[in-house]
Amino acid sequence: MVAPPDPVAAPAVAGRLGLPRRMVSLLEGEGLFNDVTAIVLYHVAIVAAVTGAFSWPGALAEFALSAVVAVLVGFGLGWLSARLMDLLGDATLQVGLSLLVPFVSYALADELHGSGVLAVLTTSFYLGDRTADADDVLGRFAAGTFWQVVETLVTGVAFGLIGLELHAVLGTEQGRLRPLLAWGGAVVAVVVLVRLLWLLPAAWLAKRTGGARRADTEIPLSWRETVVMWWAGMRGVASVALVLAIPLTLADGSPFPERAVIVFIAFAVVLVTLLAQGLTLPWLVGRLGVKADTAAERELEKRLAVAAARAAKRRLREIDAAEDLPEEVVEQLARRMMGFGLWISPEAGEEERREAYEARARRVRLVRRVQGEMLSAARQAVLDARRDPYADPAVVSRVLRRLDARSLR
């Protein structure tokens, strides 16, 4: 239960601290795939505890079967969902489907004795790769906002439930509080130390086998980065969910042995790692001087800006050749394209062009600020119209949506 690092908490903290992208990617991937492994092993352990029967060959076979079934279900459902996304078109319907698909993927894989979590992960990766539409701007905004809200609510509910469980545990185990604290401290120490004992030789071996020759390799490239990766191994909502899923009784109807103790220890691990490691990680990063390679990031941003500007100009030439656009339209668009790359990345251009672009950008910001205040006044006037008993609310909402869309532009 306490093995997998949180795939959300650690990358979120690391991203705000400006750590190298390879380290954030490694924390994200580690959290996701360790969740899958831990949950499958957890399922095997729970079945053994509930039934009282366990065999190593059976456990290994179940582990392998669970992975294979999950990947097949994930890919199959991902392919079907991608086709449905193309048919729906509407952003609201697509977001609704994205909410239903994980439940279907989990339930189907679980019914076929596969790992529901791995199936959901596979489906998500497939959809993320195959349904990327460059023109679906509204869909990306809607989906991003929706899933941020869902993530916040799920995390809050999970920690709220574990708080209720802990309250019950402290009520029933009050006489054993001292040994509970000792056991919790022991498990926390094991969780923290084992991560360090694994990362040090793993990072050394990765560098010895050639990984250190590439700056973008997703491994810690120094002992400082290794220490930061170690301290960023916070536990979170995955461990909380597994604790809440412990059955109350065994197969014969008797209470699950020491369930309250397990809940307390798991909560101690989550609490200590989130608070102690999460709050001290910024200090540790500052003391060790681990920072992102901003020069490499700026260079990549510059290359992307140049590639985007070239693609836009190439498309303009193609349209002009096919439709014979008016000359003044081509010249106007070409002038806009001169500042297109600079708009994406100020580094993508010569000094004179950058200065000219910055002057134009200041004028644009001024216009946008004033226009934003004008649109705000317009939206307020439409909202005030809702109080008019003779105003049709459907018409008011339609006008407000148009103003909102214009504001987004």
C-alpha cells in the first residue's frame, strides 16, 4: 500500500521548483507505473489474507495474466474511444465520454481478471496520443479545466474518508497509541531508506552504462539530483485509496485482522512523507542547487518557434498557390508571420526584429487591456439583464456565451 510514490503530488511540487524536465518526467512515470505494480500485488495479498490460501506460482501467473489482459483491454477500448471521439465532435460530449471511458476500462479489465488500473493507464496513453487535434482549442480548455476539478475533488474526498477512518481507529485503539506510533515510525523509516538504497546504485549503474552521455536522459545525472529524487518520493492518494479498500471481514465472516493498525500505519506514512518531505523539498533543492537547464529550454523553445513560423509560412504559400489570394492579403499575412516566431519565443530573431516586436507587443497589450475592460463592462450589462423579468434567459445566456468566446480570443 505504501510502496508507490504519488504521481501527482511530487511532480506538482517539483514542477514549481524549476527542476529539470527529465526529473519531473521520471517522477510522473514512476508514480504511474509503480501504482500499477503495487495495486496488482496488493490485490494478490488481499485475496491471500481473505481466503487464507497463497502460492507463489499462482501469484506470478495472476500477475502476468493481469498485465496482459489489462494492456489488451486498454488498447482495444482506447481505439474504440478514439473513433467515438471523432464522431462526437462536440467538446461537451467528448469530455463526458472521457469521464466514462476510465470506468468502463477498469470494470472490463477487472471482470476479465486483469489490472483495472493498468487498463485505464493504457487507454489514457492511447487516447492522449491518437486524439490530439490541433484545431480543438475549446476541447483542450474544457477537458483541462474539467479534469483539474475532478482531480481536486477525488483527492479531497479520499483524504476526508481516511480522516474519518483514522478517527474511528483512534477511538478503538487508544490504549495502544504508543506501539502504533512506533510501528508507524518504523514503516516510514523503511519506506524512506529503501528508496535511497535503491536510487544510489540504480543511478550509478545507469551512468556507467552510458546514460550520462545524454543530457536529456531521464535519470539523475549527479548525486545532488539523486538526493532530490529520493526526497521527492512522497506517498499520497494511491496509498489512501488502497487503505480504504481493505475489506472489513474475511471469507469466513471474521473481522479482517489488525485492519485498524494497518490504516493507522498507512496514514502515518502518507502524512509524514507529504508534510515532512513535501515542505522541506524546496529547501533541499535550494541547498543542493538543482535547477533546470534554462539555456537548453530556451534553445528548444526557439527551435519550436522557428518550426511553427516556417509551417505557417509554408501553409500560406500553399493556399496562395491554390486560391490565388489578393496580393494585399498575402502581404498583410506575411507581415504578421514575421512576428509569429517572436510571439512564441522572443529569442527567435535578430536584435532589431526583437526590439520592433517588443514595441508592437506593448501596444497590443495596451489595446488588449482596454478591450478587456470594455468586454467586462459588456458582460456585466448582459448579466444585469437577467434581473429583467421580461428578458428571455435563453437569449441572455446565448449572448453571454458569445461575449465569453470573444474574450477567450
